[in-house]
Amino acid sequence: MEISPLSILRLAAPGAPKLREIAAQIGCSHNAVHLFEVGRTSLSSARLKAYAKAVGARASDVRRRFLLASLSYHESKVRELRAELKARGVSVGRGRTAALSG
């Protein structure tokens, strides 16, 4: 189970609502809520506000936590891609890869 800044917020809410409970309240799938919590996809503004209400938080706090989760997810993907390129013998710099520089 992946713990993100948003899932911590949900689990700390009264009754520690499950993904399916939040999903039912905000009108989307539990998978969409999971992907939102781990920063892989965003929710509409209305659903984000509904999520915030469901977990007893301010929408601004939910947005901030989503951005943290999203940043963490994308940083991990960059690390994975750098490792894959390195394993293939591609020189990886701080910006673009040497193979892509032109």
C-alpha cells in the first residue's frame, strides 16, 4: 500500500474512510481516487473540493498535498528512466540526455 500526503489526510479523517467510500461521495471510481492520492492524475475542481469536504480538509491543503504527491511520483519516474538509459549505455546529464542533445 502506497502512503502519500493525500492518503495520510484521508486516513487521519474521522472514521478513516476507505477509497471506495470517498469515491462514492465524490462520484468517481476508487481507482481514480487512488491515482489522485498518489499524484498520477488530477481531479476536476469540483471533485477536488468534494474530496476535501469528505476528508474534512481545506481544498487548498488538498491541492498542496496533491502537488507534493505528483512531484514525488514524477521524480521517481525520472529516476527510473535515468537508470534505464544508463543501463543501455546512454550518457545521462542534468538536462537532456547526451543522445538527445543536438
